[in-house]
Amino acid sequence: MESKKEIMRKRFIYLDYAASTPQDAKVQKVMLPFFAREFGNPSSVHQVGQRAKAAVEGAREQVAKFLSCFANEVVFTAGATEANNIAIQGVIKQSSFTKPHVITCVIEHESLLAPIEALEKKGVIEATYIKVGKEGVVNLKDIEKSLQKNTILVSIQYANSEIGTIQPIAEIGKMLRKYKKEDAKRQVVFHSDAVQAALYLDCNVEKLGVDLLTLSSHKIYGPKGAGVLYIRKGSAIEPLFLGGGQEQDMRPGTENVAGIVGMGEAIGEIQNPKTKVQNIRIRQLRDMFIKIIQQRISTAEVTGSLLKRLPNNVHIRFKGVEGKDVVLLLDQKGIAISAGSACSERSQEPSHVLLSMGYTKTEASCAVRITLGKHTKKEEVEKTVKVLEKVIEQLRIKK
């Protein structure tokens, strides 16, 4: 007989997949031996250590297959924040320019903007932040115009973590390759944070034309505490930490074997043909969600591009109500959504993404993010719409 706690957990509707995903059962299964039985250090030469090493290398091959790259171009990290910091600071660290120039976008994730802004404030670098309009999409020409003789890095997120906007990464990669081909002295490194994109978009690094690419395990039904930084062979980058020599000297320290194995399995599942079918279903549910919301709630406004958007993302503003109040009331009714990126949701400030798109602080504070996943059911979407309708009305009356 199920406990009350188990019944309540089943009734809870989770619609915050962009913040984190539940671990897949297959992922848990392959990880289990490495918590106890296969506890060896991958750097040890004895059999126990070498079995752990073989498991890490197996996961590396799985990621390499997904990215269509060489296995030795895959560096495991403790997550996307660490990977982004290695990418940004590692490229800047090796530069021979007195004050190197970096190009990024105003709506990037905080784990990328924070190190750039900190280095800019210290006078170590100069930076250009590409602006976006109400669609939330960067203009290729704006990046091209911003290139300077001392530009060493361009970093543009593949898909935004809040509004789900998809950026033209392949086009940017093609433009930068042409730019560098015209002059051998131009050694611009191209990085993309593909954390939100991995489940839904093509991450073939050759097609994208990227030199560096970031992935996160817990966004793809894998464990927390594991990530990847793809580093194209020959890219100008230095490690941030020294000692140990693990991960091609780019990320020293004993590997998180269980986490890496779990991430490898999660990456493998993305390549399963069933995932494409799931993604079609998720898009259909998302489209249904938006259609019903717009029909029933007159104050609803979807933010960002409707076409260039991740198939699981519903970022929406309800005029006249606070997004955080909507999140709290839905939580009380057993529905989990968010008011923005989970990494910044505790902040009292409105989303920097929406502010950068031209919304006022008042307008930006009305937004919520609803993200679907492979476990989302049609009846959960229908129930959420009904509850949302009542919650919005309740909050409007209170005002």
C-alpha cells in the first residue's frame, strides 16, 4: 500500500524542467556500482582504478559521439557554471593582448555574464554586449560589426534558459570561420552554452562551427554535479586550476566517476530514436498549452520568439500580477513552475533577460516560465491551465 507521501508526490505536477530534470531510471542503474563496489580512483594503475578509468572513458566516447568530435576534446567538469568559467577565463588567460576584447550577448546566463563583467570591471578586458529586440534573437551583423583586432572570444548561448529563444549559432560559426580565414592573425575562439539546447537541438560541433561548447548533466535527465566543456583541438585556452593532470590538464582533480557515468548514459539516451518522438509530443503539448492560455486569459502575453524557440518552453507574462505570486500560489496547489532562471530566482530584481529585451521592471516582474518534459502528461497541462486561470483572477481581484 502506498504511503500518503508517495500519493502526494504522484499528484504533484512538475513543470520546471529547464531548472532541473528527474534522473532517468537507466542513468541511476549505471551509476549505482560506482558509489560502492567500483569505488576506484581513475588515476590509479591497479585493476580497481582502471575499471573506473574505463567507465569514465566510455562516457567520454558517448559524449564525443553526440557532439561528433574526438574523445580527447571532451573535458568533464563539475557542471555548466564551471565549464563556462573555464571557457571564458581560460581563453582570456592565454591572450597576448594587453586588454583583449570579448563579445557576448546581454541575455546570456549569469554564469557567463558574471566572469566577463568582473574582468571588465577590473580593467582586464573590454567587452561588447550584443543587444536583442522583443524576439530575443541576436543579429548576426551586430556581432560582425563588433569584431575588433583584439577580439579573442565570442560567446553566444545556443538557447536561452528563460525565454527559450534559439540563437543562429551555425550562422555565427560560419561567419567567424570566414572572418578568420581572411586573416591568419585573427584567432577568435567561438563558445556556446548549449545547456538548454542539448535535448532538442543538433549539437554537432562541426555543423555549428564552435570551438568550445558547454553541456550540463542535470538538464538532460542525468545527475547534478557533472558537466562537459568541449574544447576543439588547438583552441587557445589555458586551465584555471593546476595539479593532477586529469581531463587533459584542463580540469585537474579526481573525477566524479558516478556523475560522469550517469551523464554519459543520459547523453546516450538523447540519441535514442524514442527521444525524437518524445520531443514532438512535448512540442504539441506546449503549443496546446499556449493556445488555451491565450484563449482563456486575456492578459496573457508570450514573450520571445514563437518560431525560434525550444519546444518545451512557455515563457509568459500575465499583465497586472507579480510572477512570483503566481509561482507561490501554484506551488500551494501542487504545481511547480518558476519566475525565471533557477540560478537567479531568489533575486528580488526582475529578469535581466526581459529588461534587455525592452520590458520595464514592472512588465518584467509579471513573467513566469513553464517548461515541459518527457514525463509531462496532457491532463497535467489541462489542469495547470485551469488552476492558472483561477490564480490570475484571484491575484487581480486582490489588487
